Amino acid sequence: MAGREELINQLAAKMGAGDFAQTKYTDSRYDSQTGTLYCDGIMITKPVIEKAEQYFKGLKTKCSYTDPASREMAMIYQVAIEGIKMIRNSGQETMKEDRSK
């Protein structure tokens, strides 16, 4: 079956999909040059990632820290925010490594 998948990816690449065609069959990856995240066969662009970060920040600010359930939700939102930051920082580290070569 790998031959069929490879053929489909090659055809998609020839039609202009480039590396995006392969993301469905490979691990998620972050392109630090474009700020794009590829996962589950979809392309998440930099503006969408920025909107997601702002969305979670907005939800976190609405949480009440006096209520245990709300405090837990604030921590969940913080996990999402930190995950987005880590993805961005990993891209920045990669870019720093590329510049030093």
C-alpha cells in the first residue's frame, strides 16, 4: 500500500501541493520560515495560530480564580497558550541555528 500512497503524494506534488501532500502520512511539523503548522493533513497558517493564541488568552482572562472549576479551565487554557508559544519558539531556535551556519 505504501506504493499507492507514494504515487498519490507524487501526483499531488506535481499538481502544486508540494510538501503539503505528504503531511497526511507523516508526523505533524512546523515550518518556521512560514510560521505554518502541518498536522492531520491540514495546513494551519500563522494568522490562524495567532488567532488561536488570542482566543485562549481571552478565555483565560474570563476565568475566576476563586472557583476551582474555573481555575482548572484557566490552567487548561494556559496549557494551550504555552503549547503555541513552544511551537513558535522551536521555530525561532531552528531559524537561529540556520543563521549560525
